[in-house]
Amino acid sequence: MPVECCEERFASGSQRSLTVKTTDLLPLLNLEDDASLFSLIDGAQNQDLHKLGLERKKGLGFHSLLDASANFDAVYAGPLLVEHAHRNACTVLAGIVNVEGSANYVSLMTTSQPVEALVSRLAWMTNVVHEDGTEWIMRYYDPRILPHWLAVLNRDQRDIALKGIKQWLYIDVRGSAQIIHGTPALDASFEAAAPMCMSPAQHEILMARCMPYMIMDLLASDNVDELQAMPAHERYDFLATQLGRAQAYGLESVPDLKTYCMLGLMFGPGFDRYRVAAATLDTRDAGSFNDRILAWAPAHWGAMSQDAELALHS
């Protein structure tokens, strides 16, 4: 089953992610009444997660959101829901949220609905069907994708997704704690009559909003120094703005978009106004933008550095 949003796996290393821990969320938990506490984990982003032996811990409810045919290795690389019977006093919870970078792959939930209903609801949200009949795993359980995914859901989908959830807490891509308040429900039982279906328009919007993550991942592999020079909490907004500028110039391919963003990191967000870059962007009949940049001579790079220096002091 393909992996939705995006097909590329994001953030498999700390160099491309926030180093914030999920411990910042613990003081925000509302555990009044009979609320249960859960961790929702994107297992693909922590290759050591299996070492915790979560499925063997007493006092934990361990649930894979993949279908029953998934093998053990796939279970730990997919979405995991962990119920903490001792709530915020759970030692396993402390072990999960205290890991550096856990904000990239752990969110917390409080709910009074039966665990069976919550697991069914989340599994329905995970295994998505498109209008063309293709099936996908929707990575809403990645905290960076979560707000974008919620934003593209229609009202009925959102109501189902949040029904019975008191709080859904996560650290956003800017490093700030966020709380999603769900829909109170006396009866939060759930039984899906049909798989969750996403329209082409929803898919297109979601992919566009997640494109900065894909570019971030590519830059972290090939241009790590330039990327690390920018604080992690500023990267998404910077890349989203740069992608908008690149697309306004008619750039569409991933190599072209990545190269445009790389130049923005190297020379500043307004590099497209520098003489050499402006001329290159105007020369659209000489191959792709990426190829045109690769053809630059040392003098071109020198001129870019000079213009960047002038802009810095102007």
C-alpha cells in the first residue's frame, strides 16, 4: 500500500527536523473525569522504537493502525496508538516523550471514548481510498502533516475524525504547542460503512502544503550546511514562500524547485533579483532551471555573492 502525503519519507534524521521534545505538551493535558491518555506515534521516524518492547509492557494498550496482514517489522514502522493506563504518571510515556526530536513523530490524545472505538476511527483515517480506487496510508499521524490534513477534510470527515476526542496535542513545525479540541459525544462508537475517501482536490492541496517538507528532506541530504544555517522552526515558512516564488516563475519539477530553494538559502530570499539569477530565470529556452544553474561558471557564483553582500548592507 503506498504512503500518502508524501510518498517521500520525511525526517528520518534529526538534521532535518525539530529537536523539541514532546514533554512540552504534558502540562497542557486535561485529564479530568475519566479521560484516557494515548500516544499516537509515527514509528517510521524512530528506528529504535521497537527496543522499548511496547507490545510487552504491562499497563499499556498497544495498537497498530495498519491492517491485520502487516508483519511485525511493518507494525513498528507504521502508526502506533499506545494507551497509558497510569496516564501522565506512566513511565513509558516519559520514555517516549523525553526522546530528543520526539515532537516530530509523537502526538498525545485525551478521550473518554472506548479504546476499541478510537482504534477503529484512527484505522479508518489511516487507510484511505482515492476516487480512482487506489489505496493509501495517510500519514496524518506525523505531527507536521496533521494540521494540513485536518485543513483539507470536509465537514463530515472532520466530525468523524475528532468525535469523542477531548484534546489532540502536538508540537507544530514552528516549535509551538498546539491543542485540537474535538467534538464532545455521549456516544463515540464508530463503525465505518465504507473506507475514507479523499478527492483529487483534497489530495492536490495536501501535497502542495507538504511540498516544503519534501524539499527540506532533499536539501538535508544534499545541502545540509545551507539548511542547518537556518533555525529549524523557520524552515517550513521560508521554503513555502520560496516555492511560491519559484512557481510564479513557472518552475514545476522537483529538481528545479529544490535548486531555487537552495539558492534562497545560500544568497537570501530575494536572490531572484540579483543580476545573474534574474538573467537565468529569464532564459527559459536553454534547458531546465536546474541545468542552467549547473552551467554557471565561477564568475556567475562570484557575482551572486557580490550582489548578496550589497543587498545585506543596503
